[in-house]
Amino acid sequence: MPIVAQSNETADWVSRFADDVIEESERRAPGKPVVVASGLSPSGPIHLGNLREVMTPHLVADEIRRRGHEVRHLISWDDYDRYRKVPAGVTGVDESWAEHIGKPLTSVPAPKGSEHANWAEHFKAAMVTSLAELGVEFDGISQTEQYTSGVYREQILHAMRHRGDIDAILAQYRTKPKAAKKQQKPVDEAELEAEEGSGAASEDDGSSGSAGYFPYKPYCGNCEKDLTTVTAYDDDSTELTYACTACGFSETVRLSEFNRGKLVWKVDWPMRWAYEGVIFEPSGVDHSSPGSSFQVGGQIVGIFGGKQPIGPMYAFVGISGMAKMSSSRGGVPTPADALQIMEPQLLRWLYARRRPNQSFKIAFDQEIQRLYDEWDKLAAKVADSSALPGDVAAYTRAVGTAAAQLPRTPRPLPYRTLASVADITAGHQDQALRILSELDPANPLGSLDEARPRYDKAEAWINTHVPADQRTIVREEPDTDLLKSLDEPSRQSVGLLLDGLGDHWSLDGLTHLVYGVPKVQAGFSADATPKELPPEIKTAQRSFFALLYHLLVGRDTGPRLPTLLLAVGQERVRALLGQ
């Protein structure tokens, strides 16, 4: 059954696309499985921007499955693409890999130390693992296997017979100046569209030399590179002659028997649409401008007897403080990086809650704590039936698929609390359990496993994304000089805190206590609400908090004070505060 609402006006974006895809599939291929597709090039780390290429059709396919339809989500691994450049920042790779530029990705050695057979398999494997963790069901297709086994032979010969028609379509765009890019309001500077694009989007569309235009590129039989030029072709015999500009090798082959080459990108993509019967496939901004592969493919696909898929243009995904992601740049976060610090449900939700044409950012900084707070508030609203239908839909798509619910943390404690505890305890699990079990004395945590995997994600975030100078180190000894220098109001505030520790030793109790001390000092009730208090109380609270941080950790700020106090322990808190 669909997750939400019964009409297009009230349905979420996934449901609306599912409606359109089912209708289009019934029109084109009645009675057959619905086919949606993604394409990924394992030319380097497959990053979180590439993940949108998968998550958009995955979410639509999953909705179609929920409605009882059979659906295939194809992921085309473009592992027979040429190796374009040596990506920066990849461990186990140096400039010597430049000698492989021009070879198929499956003919390039994997980075040093890898257990995988080649470059493509190395980067593909990491993505496959992440997709499994995210609950993404798909049928993977290796384009190396497709081409080298001769699966596309008839399509290649057909393209060569109709090369004049293909050339005429491409010629409509070759001489046209590039249209000015539409300015979308970016999320921030990190969202500005990079000129480089995805790589494949800017590949050449075939050779047009003295022998004419050819939409096919052989890989050289000597050096394996695609720096080749077709110098002759006979349609009747399918004899093809090519010369390699890299090594000087040339040969004549019979294309009806030759499996070491591929159609150029702008012909290859529409050929596959027709071959697989793809109904839905999104495309990135770099594939969607006038004359780009998606638009030109819409005309070329007719030569192969197919139709262009329906599907949205999707916007780029940003990372806090980073430029638009490109896998040719080093240090670009991948799904595996994100899943190290966040549960799969949260990552799925980030893609599900935004329409494909909306940019969004994935946080690896302090913002992740706010995102988790937002997620937990949504979960509470869903539980008490107060969430809006669209939010319920995004949440439901995040926590599971048509096949199963994703594994979840039994006791999902606040991420910021878990991060603080992991920070303060520095890997001591018995200490972490002690603190976490004191958060709610009426319902104590029995085992850290109850807080996993969220606790492990928060600990990984602290260890990998929080700079050393921002980590929390509790004082070993009291700051006697500071304690001696305190004025009377400061001594009084510390005394009020110490007097209340025993009766308020829980997360909620300590929260009430630390916020209440400045209120009581000013003559108000500790229960007084912000509306009942003058503005200067907030200033007094900030000063009191800063004093406690200095006395406990020697800094102006730190983890939330109630969590910090629980972590330090009552006896040590009393000692550090001079009692």
C-alpha cells in the first residue's frame, strides 16, 4: 500500500513519482516489471552526491513495491569507462597511476594494499557494502561484462549502421554556444555548480576524422588505452581498422566478433535505456543542460527503438564547508564515511525528505547533533500521531523498506548526550555505561548494547570529526587559584549547586538545578519560566555555566553541563568545586 495520502495534491514527492512511473510503465510495457535505473562510475570514491543517483530511484522503486508491483532497480556500474585522471587523496595511490589513463577502469590496478582485483572493484565494493546497510535492493550490471561478453554486439552494429543519423543529432548541438546556466539559489558557496561536472557528462561524442563519424571507441589491443581513431569501417563485412595515437599500434578487426571497445557515452546511455526498457532514471544537473547527454540521449534513444526515461534533474548534495563534491578530488565523504557517524535511518531520511531538485547538506560537524535532535523530535511526533503526512512519509521511508525495517537502536538516547559521554570517557565503556545508566534512574540502561549502534556512531564522530583542542579533558586537581579568587556571588552559586547535587542526580534533575541556581540567587523560584524572568537572568546563567566549565575542564565551554556533571561523578565534582 502507498505510505501516504490518496491524491497527488497531498502525496509526498516519492508517491507522486511512483504514480507517474506506474502509469508510464503500463503504457510502455504492460504486464512487465517496472524498471528504474541508476548509473555509477567507480572511477574513485563514490561520494554522497553520487548516492542521490541511487536513493532517488530506490525510494520510488520501494514505493512501487509497497503497492504490490514487481519492480527492478538497475545499478549500471560504468566500470568499462576510461580511467580519466588520478584522483587526489586516495590512500595507496601515487602519480605512477597516471600511466593507466585511457584504460578501462577494470584494467587499472587497485590501490596498494587493496584486496580487490582492480580499480573499479575496489571502489564498487565499498559502495555495495554501504547500500546493503542502507537497505537498498538492486540488480547490479557490470558494463565491462556486458561489453566484453558481446551482449551489446547487435546494438553496436546498429549504431555503426546509423552513425550518420547519430552524427546529425549531435551536430545540432556541436556548433551552438553554451546556454547561460540558470542560477539556482545555492545552499551556500559549497553548492555552486562546478565546471568540471561528473566527467562522463563532458566526454567527447565520437570521432569524426577523414573516414567520417564513428560512435564507437576501440580499446587498443597493445596498450589497452582508448586513445584510438577509427580509420576505416565496412558495414557489410563489419571490418574496422583503428590506429592508436598512444603507442602507434593499429589493426583491423571484425566488429561482429570484436568485444574490446564501447559506444561513446552520449550513445551508450540511450542505447542502454532501450536495451533495458528503463522507465525512470534521474539525472544530475551536469547531464541536463542543453546539448548534454540526457537531452541528446532523448533523441538518440529513438534510433535504438526506445524512449527516454522519465525522471527529475537532481540537485547536488553538499557537505558543511566543502565545495561541490567530485570524486576526482581528495577527501570527499562517501556513504561509508557518513554511516560511520550516523545510523542508516538518518542518512535515508536526509534524501527522502527533500525533493530531488532541492539541494541539501550532510553534516559532519556540530550540525549533526541538531539533525539528530530534529530526527528524534520527528520520531516522537510520528509515535503520538501529531506529525504532518509528508513528514510521516519521509520518516516511514527512512526507517524501513517494503522488504523489512532497518535494524534500530533499542534505546535511542540523544546523540549529543552520547557524544558528550563518549568524549568525556575516552573509550572507557564501563564509565560510559555508569553515566548513561544515571540519565534516567527510574529506567536505567542495563547494557551499552541497548544504546547501540547510535552510541558507536556518536563515539566515532567524536574520535574522527572533533578536533583535539575541542575534546573534553576533566581537571585532575581543583583550580585552587580560581576558587580562592571567587567573589561572594560566585561562591554562593557554587554552594547552591553543591547543596542540590544529591537530590538532583539525574539528567533532568541536574538540568533543573544548573538552570535554577542563577534564578534562586536573583530571588526567583527555580521553577520560574523564561517569560517570568528578566533578560539579565540569561546573562547570569551564561556566566555561571562558564565558571563551572573553567572549574571542571579549564575552558569556557564544553559538553552540556548536566551530562558533564554525570560523567565526572558526584564525588569528583564536589572535589573540583572545592568542597
